[in-house]
Amino acid sequence: MADSTMTRTADGRLYHPNLHTLDETARFHAERQPDVPAVLCEGRVLTYGDLHRESNRIARAIEAAGLAPGARVAYLGKESEHYYEILFGCAKSRTVLVPINWRLTAPEVSHILRDSGSELLFLEEEFAPVIDRVPDAVPTTVVRLSTGARPATAGEDAPSAAAVDFAAWKGAQPDTEVNHPATPDTPVAQIYTSGTTGLPKGVVLAHRSFFAIRDALASQGLDWIDWRAGDIALIGIPGFHVGGLWWATQNFSAGVTVVAMRAFAPHQANALIKDLGITTACVVPAMLRMMLAEPGVSPADFSTLRKIVYGGSPISEALLEQSLALFGCEFAQIYGLTETGNTAVCLPPADHVPGHPRMKAAGHPYPGVRAKVIDGDGKELPVGTVGEVCLATPARMVEYWGLPDKTRETLVGEWIHTGDAGYLDADGYVFISDRIKDAVIVAGENVYPAEIEGALEAHPGVREACVVGAPDERWGETIHAFVVAVPGEQPTPRDLHRFLVDRLASFKLPAKYEFIDQVPRNPSGKILRRELRDRFWKDADRKVN
């Protein structure tokens, strides 16, 4: 693979070793294959030539707006071809894209805008009401994208910032390139992930986070995750999540076509696979379960699928067997964190054998990625001993934005401390058995108890709350809230739900509320969360689902 012009391996896999940044990627494919579709969305086609030209315009418009390299650019909207134009426009202007989870509430969005210091906001009309509620957090410039979901009406108030139309804003600029070449270490995205303090932290990722694993696989000729000529890839995971953004960039690097869904819907995903001849997909297990449950589906609907990549939570043996029977393709499980630049460990297709003990593994580190397990004192533990899993990967984050102390806690030298409890086997496979941190994973989304507990305790009838994850067949986990009421008050689950619905995103809302007399604590006053959690998990082989 020494020839930098090589674009295909001996067995037909696509690999372009001369690409190391997103701005190079757009230019390279626009020159080689300008008419090949880069993005399909709701019947619209964005070719690689279009992607290059439109992202050039966006880069120039960002520059004309006065943003310097390194400035933060927020995006609040669902998936579309425009999202990827903006991603590459940020890469070319050397600004940093801050994708915001569109399911968040106004206070949650406000925190991200303030914390990131975003100077420009791309806003889909559908979410203008969220921004209208936090005028003091809105950046100087707001560029509105019309989605048809919320057409403007005469006399409607705009946000406090000056809002301009996306098409006109970028259309005023030439489509020639800007002169801001990036390097692999240039930051390109800042993705917010919640922490045990309850406040989301901005994980800064450089271009290398989106190329390192691709290079690692190619270095050893591995096809655990691969890209081939003619591939059409479904993005099931949203672009505000590192998994969705990573999957999209891998396919762009290979020069194949991605299919962007505005938001995941199982019936639509099934129809797109059948109608467009989709060959690969990236999803979470909960999505597979919903696709399987759609009425009338049959193996014939998925005849073009060759590989499904999944992550966010392990897959049960029953779900795997059902998925193998219906989808009839290879499966690859990926494990990692936003902090590791998404996947650092993979359970390849060859290990997806129902009943085999290795099916309980998260996977094996990629070439060039190392894993170790440590005890509470940082001492490395032997094979088979449970401790905290740490990963050293060239795709690791740059930092937590504005949080040097937190960065040093998580990124120690070259090692990311995951907060997950697990062990290694003699072959180097990583097994995750529990979480040292308190995260609950709902359909692949990390939810942290402190944030929900803080919101619950703001209710006048709640003295104290403790939140844990309970196993759920459909979503992996659901949120179970233990609530101690204020003496003399008797809030109901309905009262608490109505109180939280405008304060927390829907996936963070508890599925059940249980009223207790007191939250268990140790002599030093620390909550014994595990004591409550073990009610649901004590008989489970692994305490994640």
C-alpha cells in the first residue's frame, strides 16, 4: 500500500491512503468522481462535485462572517445533505462544528451554546422555538435552514440574533476553495457528552479521529469494517452522536454513497434498504429490534445488505439470531467512547457465532490500539481480572473543551480511562461487565443520573432522588427513579413526568418512579447507588444490556 494513488486493495476494498483530513477528502472525490452521489436524502441527491462546491461556499461564508480558524460553529437540526455540506465547510475554514442533539430542551441547548462559545448557529426552522426561549445564548449570526416542518409566517419574531436564509447566505459566495489547509491534528468537531456532574462536556476531536481506524484496518488488510465499490451506506445513528458522524466520514473517505434519514424510523429504514439497494448500515441494537418488529418484513427485503455495524450496547443472543435470519448479512460490533474518537474495539463478523463465548466480548482492539485493565490505584491487572478498562488509540480526543482538570482525569498520557469495568482474555479480547461510572445507556444514548436527579429535586415535592438503569428488552436499559418525597407532600408519577418533560430530553425521562423512605448511603454519606441497581441486575451475567 505504499502507492499513495492506490484506491482499492487486492480483494476489492476501497482505501485511499493519501487522505488524512476531511477537506482533502472533498477535493479528492470531486476531482475523481464528481457525478457520483455522496448523499441521498428524501429523494434529493448531492454529488461529490456538489459537496465540494457547496462546502467551498459555506467555508467562504463562514470566513466572510468574521470567524477565524478555531471558532465554534453550532448546528441544531436533523439529518440532511446540508448537514454534511456544513461539516465539510467547517473543515475547509478550519472552524469546529458543534452538532447539538435536537431532542434536548432549551436549557440543555443553552448550556452547549454558552459553553462552546459558538459564534454562528445553523438552525433548522423546526427548532426555532427552542432557540426563541434562550435569546441570551444565541450566537451573533443565525443561519436558518428551511425544512418544511415549520414554515415562516408573516410577522413571526426572529431570534434575538440576526437570522439569514441558508441558501442566500452561502449562495452569495463563490464556489472556489479557501486557503486554510488542515492537518490531522486540527480540531474539526466538538461533540457534547454528559458527565457524572450532570453538565455535558465538549469532546474536541481532530481530523485524525476520523481516519486513524480506517488506516489501522488497512495496515493489516482486515475487513472487519470495510468499504467497497458501489456501496450505499445507511446512517441510522444521528449525526450529533459520534457514531453517526464517524460512520458518515468513513464512507465519504471511501467515496461511496451515504443515505441520510432525517430521523430514524424502522419502517423507513426497511423501505430504504429495499428500494435503494443499501449494502451497509450502522445502527444500535434497539434499532435492529424495531426493524425486525415491522409487520410484513422478509429476508427478500434485505437481499442487498452485506454488513451491519452496530454499537452503543451489546446485542443479545436472541436478537443476533433473529437478525442473522432476517438480514442475512455479516455483523460487526464496535465499542468505544466519544473520547476515543468512537470505535477502538471491534468484534468482527467471524466472531458472531450464536452460543460462542466470544459473543459476550465487546471485541478486540484494532491494530495500533491497545487495551489494559487497571485497579483503583492505577496498577495494571492480569488477564481475567475485572477493573477499569483503559484504551490507547490514535483516534483519541484532543481534550474536554475548557476543562483541563477533567481532561487530565480521563486522558492520562495516551490512555483514555473509560469508566467501564471489564477484563481482557488471553487473546486480548475486551469484555465489559459493568460500568464504574453511573451512566445509563438508553437505545445507545448515554444518560447520567446526576442530571436527572438534579431536575427531579427541583420539584417542590421531592426531597431527594436517585436514578439507576434497569434492563429493558427493547431499549437496552430504561431509567428507574427512586424518589424521597418532602414530608407532607405526595407527588405522583404523573406530576413528576409533567414537571420533567420540559426540562429533559425525552430519552432522559424515567420510565418508572418508585417512592422510598430514604436513599441508602454509606457512613461517609455517599449514595449506595449499586445497592439500588442490583435489585435489577443481581442475577445478570453482565451488568450492562
